[in-house]
Amino acid sequence: MTDTADTIDYSKTLYLPQTQFPMRAGLPEKEPLLVRRWQDMDLYRRLRETSAGRPKYVLHDGPPYANGNIHIGHALNKILKDIINRSFQMRGYDANYVPGWDCHGLPIEWKIEEENYRSKGKAKPDLTDPAAMIEFRRECRAYAEHWIKVQGDEFQRLGVIGDFKNPYLTMSYHAEARIAGELLKFAASGQLYRGSKPVMWSVVERTALAEAEIEYHDYESDTIWVKFPVAGGSGDFVGSSVVIWTTTPWTIPGNRAVAYSPRIAYGLYEVTAAENDFGPQPGEKLIFADALADPSAEKAKVTLRRVRDVSAEALGSLTLSHPFKGLGGGYEFAVPMLAGNHVTDDAGTGFVHTAPGHGREDFEAWMDHARELQGRGIDPAIPFTVDDGGYFTKDAPGFGPDREGGPARVIDDNGKKGDANKAVIEELIARNALFARGRLKHSYPHSWRSKKPIIFRNTPQWFVYMDKALGGYGLSTEGKAVASGESDTLRNRALKAIDDTRFVPAAGQTRLRAMIEERPDWVLSRQRAWGVPIAVFADADGNVLKDEAVNARIVEAFEKEGADAWFAAGARERFLGSRANEPWVMVKDILDVWFDSGSTHTFTLEDRPDLKWPADVYLEGSDQHRGWFHSSLLESCGTRGRAPYNAVITHGFTMAEDGRKMSKSLGNQVFPQDVIKQSGADILRLWVATTDYWEDQRLGKSVIQTNVDAYRKLRNTVRWMLGTLAHDEGEDVPLAEMPELERLMLHRLSELDEIVRAGYDAFDFKRVAKSLLDFMVVDLSAFYFDIRKDALYCDGPSSVKRKAALQVVRHLFECLTKWWAPILPFTTEEAWLDRHPDAQSLHLDQMPDVPATWRNEALAGKWRKVRQMRRVVTGALEIARAEKRIGSSLEAVPVVYLGDRKLEQELAGVDMAEIAITSGLVFSYDGAPIDAFRLDDVEGVAVVVERAEDQGLRKCARSWRYTDDVGSDPAFPDVSARDAAVLHELQALGRL
């Protein structure tokens, strides 16, 4: 037998890990194969079939815009959505995900103009011609279709599962019909009206814009202080001037009033000295807010002396002259003083120049006093001083068409300042009306598409009332018809809906509520071509035709032909029918695309039988508080009485590693396509899951590398489990017969199951991912697997310890792959198919059912102490290894000095040598040597490392452990008794 022992290759008698699952992931090559596999097997359809009858969980997709390759923000957004859908799908729901696209709007229209016309030197077609309009819209549709296909493929490459064969599109005929139908509901309820108000206007794009289409950038404005002479009122002040301050000199021709605040202290001041080239001179009397007189004087380089108080009553009695009185005969009107709550003494002069055609607060202050002004003989009409191209009109005499050289311009086609400010300032100087001038760098609204500054411009548009009683129209939150009272307004409905909605993070509720509380009436009209038209007829006064038969014909035509039907030749007669001889005019404005996307819940959630209304959740970036969340809320509250969602989740924006905004000019952009090509989509998904997505996140090379390193540890853990399970024969050991260490691991799985489920419920993916990563690295690789390698590799087939360990590894693999599946679908699918080659897909399975009997708090408490002691022993071993006194920990027999016998009793039944992976371990109650190793946070434990060979122990040639029974079996003289017994067992089974 000795000769036989000499010829045995002991490594072949060990149950070493065996697996085809590679250490090197190769995700960029493998992931596309899995995407193709899922598409070939139609995984999406199989998911629907296997989940038929389950409760529906619906995350309604906020539509991205179909005009280019996806960027990192798209990737973050779609991965988060996919994690949510997969996590609910694997927890007993039918989580059907229907992707969608926003297809209408200016960016596509601009692209078509640029690519098909401007770049080729061709003139844009005359869109008043029906055939040209429809052809132009066809070009826009084809452009959107191209990018929908591109983006759809890119989203699926991220691992996103959804109905990409049948997405929702705002440009589908059915969607266009439903959008038009929703608009007609607002018209029928009296909520839609045509009004003349100042709106945010893009000169560059020639269209009105909504709040959601605005972003703010630094901008340098001309600032002016202007004198308005007192023309009437209290005789004490005739001959003085009220001084205003503005950052928009070009709005002075549109001035119709000056506002003051009854809460501010004002005074009459006299100029006593002046050091300026223009402006006020000694002896002039001026009225300022007391808090701003000196700062204003400093700007004008004058010295002021306060003469007396000016009461609010006195101010309210004054009328002023326009500083351009006498210019072109157009400024002869009286300029009243109006009390306004928006006036402060934080900056300026304490008076607000009021041009009702160029600002919301100006407009509201003017309209609030309209009746009073008429009683004073003042015309409340609001002038249209600037046209759609930014030019002054005839309502601005001296600066409009009557001006020598043509009208002055506020902003040109490139978004640059025109000559309007210069013209106004020069005229003010010529008339001795300018008190001072300067420049101010401040945050100013820009179009988010063109990135150019906008202006506020009075223009006829179509609006939805925010504060008009709904007049009996609408539904309650329970879906029942309600009769509305005065308080049943769109604003109040929306505010109540916000209170009834769950927000993650909670701050989103406060933000959206503040926006709804302050927002003006909803402007719906755009002066463009590509979109759903405001499909109503109106008379000359803006009254909307309310005719159910006409509306039905419109919706029916849109359903069959799309919104192009509105622009076709003969459309007016077709829709009006017998009423075609009445003076109804077709509205040709296009609907705000936010109304399109705000209506997606109707033609997606309501109209698809595989979905439900309302959605369980909407998830988008935090900018959508003023975008999609906002417009969806208003649309649904106006037509259905409640929000179309039960919960709203917001994520932040992705910044560069240094915290700066990603931009092409800085060269710090990270493209998802590059990350996928270099590292794989699962690396990107791991980053998403481990970041604080509720806040702004950072991404760059080092962040990606951190996730690559974490993934490598995770993958190696999975690989080891697969290799170990290659020897699993599926035998189970009853829980009561398992060693404590196995029962501890099952307890940890029970704890993790609770954490994982709670984390997915709370959309706290970082908690899920961190808990799983820590468990795999700390509890498994560095603890459980390290300890159990000896039993798993070396014990015999009949070993209960080995069978129990295999059983636990089996549970670990199933739990971990399924818990990770929503986050890492590619890696978990690859691992699952390696373990179960005949399986269809891991993603068709449910989360593991973790028995309650696995929970064992008492055992966990005991093993916390075991692990504390192990930490001390391991620390001592590391030092001994560093000092070259030992190599492997199996060469050591630590002496553990305990300060209390109770600790040894509490650890009864635990083989600490096995747990410390040493060849022996001795407890001692003698005083520990001064140089014994200790840890400050573990009291009463000190360790001295002794060498196993010095204790007379010999190394086993098979397991490499040092024991005192090596050679006790003459058949195998160089192995321990345990290993000899295993070899005999293998011989008996014919495996040796």
C-alpha cells in the first residue's frame, strides 16, 4: 500500500472547483449574445405569459426625445427603470414595461430645416400650402422613426427588457387622436381660452416657450435708472421725478405704469451736487425708497439731501409722464402709480417699471387695476411693442418702423443683443430722462434647445386656466363625476394630488408643490409645424366652437390619418360639415409638446389592456418637476381629477469626476457606448445601483475602475460557487443536523432577504448592492468560503459537514444570483445558465423563498463573538506571516489568552482552529505576554502565534494541515487520519 500511496496524485482526490465560468468576464463580447438570446426566445413575451394573472405593477416610461444617440443621462434613467421593473417582476408582479418616445417638437423641426434645406441652400417650403406642410411633417416623422430604432437598440444593449416591438409613440395616429381628444376636453369644460399675455418667447426659434423649456444661464444686462416726471396728483411733488430701475431698457417703450409698495418707506430727495456727464443736476428733486437712495446716488455720482417723507397715500395719487412723451406722438398717456406686493427695496429704487406686455408680474399688476384705471380715464389696453422677430412695432413710436434706418431689434436670429437697448438709452439721455446706467451679470432665462436668451413678449396664445372653477366638469379621485365649486380649480386639484402622491426622495413633493402654487396659466400654443395642432375652431373674439359632432369628426380623422388631416386641403369644410358657412376659423397653432407627453397616460396606461391606470410610479430626472411630472399632473387633474401616478421618483444629473458639468468643450463627457464597449453594460448598471442616484452623481475613469474592481470580486465569488457546485449531488442535510457555521450562513441569508426586499421596495438600490457586495466579500470570500474550503475540498463523500456546506453554497448561489438579477442581468444570466444549462432564463424565475426557520438570532449573537476572536487571531497571523515566521496560516498553532473563562464557555462547540484556519489553537488563562497581539475593540483576548512544527505536528500531504496523526494509517503514511479515511472511502467507491 505504501507503493500505492507514493504514486497517488493527491490533488486529483480533492474536490477542487471545476467550472467553465471564466474569471475574465469578457462582458463586451458576451452581453450582445445574451441580448440576442433574449430577443430570439422573446423573453419579454414569455415574461408576460408566466406572469399572467399576477397583480400588475406599472412603471410608466417618461418618453425620451427621438433625436440622437443616447447619452449617460438616458443610461442612468433606463437602468433605474429596468432595475425597478425586474425587481417587481421577480417578486410576484406582472411588471410590464412599455417604452415610449416623444416625437414632435422644435428640435426635430430644426434638424429637418438644417439637413434638408439650409445645408443644401434650399428655401424652407411655404407651410401655408397644405401639400408642403404635410410633406414637411412627413420628413419630421421619418427622422423620428430613425432615431427611435437607434435608441431602442441602445436601450436593449443596456439590458433593458420591455415591449420594444410595440412601444408608444406620441406621433402614432392613435396617440395624436387621443392628444387632440384630451385638448377638446379642456375646450369643452371652458378651461381653454385665447388670451393676450406676456409669454416667454424665443426670437431664435420664433415660438412661445413654457417653463419646462427654459434653463437659466449667466447673462450680462444693461441696467438703467430712469426718471418719470410727476405730472399730477399731490401738488407738493409736481416738478419732481419718480426713479425706476430695470435690467431691460428695451421695455421702456412698453411702460404703462410704475409700481410701489405700501410697506416701503419712501422719501423726496434733492440733488445737492453732481459729478457726471449726463443725468441729474443740482436742484432736481427725486423720489426713492429710503433704503435705496444712497446706492442709487452713488451710481449717478450725485449727492442727495432728504427733504421729506412720501406716504403711500401720496404715491397712489400721483400720475407720471412717460419719459418719451412727445416722441412720435405715441407716449402722451398718463402713467399711473400702482400698489404692488411684488415691489421690494432689495435692489433698484423701490419702484418697479411696469410694462404689462413684457412680464408676468407687470401684467398681473396692470390687470388687477384695469377697472380702476378705466375709471380714471386710462386705457387699459396692452401694446404689442415687439414682434416675433424681436423688432419694435408701430406700438413703440420712435423705435419701430417709423425710425430712421428701420425698427430697432431686441435680439437677432443668432440670439445676440440687437440695437434696441442702445437706441432706448440714447433717447433717454437726449431727453434728460436717464438718472444712471450700468451693467449687471445675473441669471437669465434661455431656451434649453437653442441655448439663447429669450424675451417676455405680449402675444395672443392659447391657455388653460389654473384658477377658474371647473364648472362641474371632471372626476373625483375615485373616478366619479363631481360637481365643482369655486375651489375646484385645476391648481387646487393638482395641489391635492401632490399631497396624495408618494415622492422619492420626499423633497420632490415640496418642489413640485411650490411650482404649482406659483405657476401662471398653462400656455399651450406653439408657432411651429411639427406636432399635434390645437384642433379647435374659434371666432374672431377667441370663443371656441363646442360641437360634439365636429369634435368626433376631428378625432376620427386623426385616428385614421394622423394629425396631418388638420392641415390637408379642405380640412375646414370636412370637419365643420354643415357649419362650414359660419365664421369659424381653424386654429393653426401647434400644441406644446409637454401637453403631448402629459397625455401619454391616456393612450398608454388607459388604452393598453396589458397596463393599468394610474401608474404605480413615474421615474425621471429632477428637472421633470417642471416638465413631465408637471404636465402629466395638470393634464390628468384637469380631465380625471387626480394624478396619473401613485409615486414619483427623481434622480439627479451625472457630473464629471471633478463635480463639473459634463460638456463637449471641457472634454469630460462619458458616453455609455464607450463604457459598454470597454467594460460592459453590467459595469454601468453596477455604477447606477451603487450611486446615490437621488442626488447628482459623478462618473469618470476612476469611478468606472472602482466598479470594475468591485465587479471582479463579485464575479470571482460567483465563479467559486459554480466551481464548488460542480461536485454537488443535491443531497440535503436537515437544518437541525447542520454545523453551526452553515446555520449561521442561512441566518445571514434570512437577514439579507429582508434587506433586499425592503431595499427594492424603497427604490434604495445602493443599500441592496452594498449589502450584497459586503456579504460576498466579507462574509463569504473572507470568512465562510475560506473556512469551508478544507471540508469542501478534502472531506469525503459521506461527510455531513461537506454535504451541509454544499447545500448552503447551493442556497447562496440561488439567492445571490436572483437578488442581483435586477441589477446585473447579464452576469446572473450567464452564471445561471452555467449552473442550469437547460434553463430558459433566470429572469423567468421569482426571488428565492427564504424559510423563516433559517432565522436564528441567538446563534448570530454567539457567532459575533466568534468572529471577534477570529479577528484577533487573524491579526496575529498576519504579523507572523509578515515576519516570515510562518507562510500559510496552517503552519501555526496560536495560543489565545483569555481574560475570562466565560468566553470559552460561550463558544462551546466551536472549533476555533478550524475557524481561524490554523492547525491547532490553544486557550490559556495565564497572563498574556506583553508582546501578545491585541485589538483595542476586543477586550480580554490576546494572541501569541506558535509554529505547528515546533509543537511536533507533521504536515499532511493531502490537506496541508499539521496534525499529530499523520502516518497513523500505514496505507497512507504521509496523510492525516482524516484524509486517510477519505482515501479509503474513495477507493471503495472506485474513485481512486
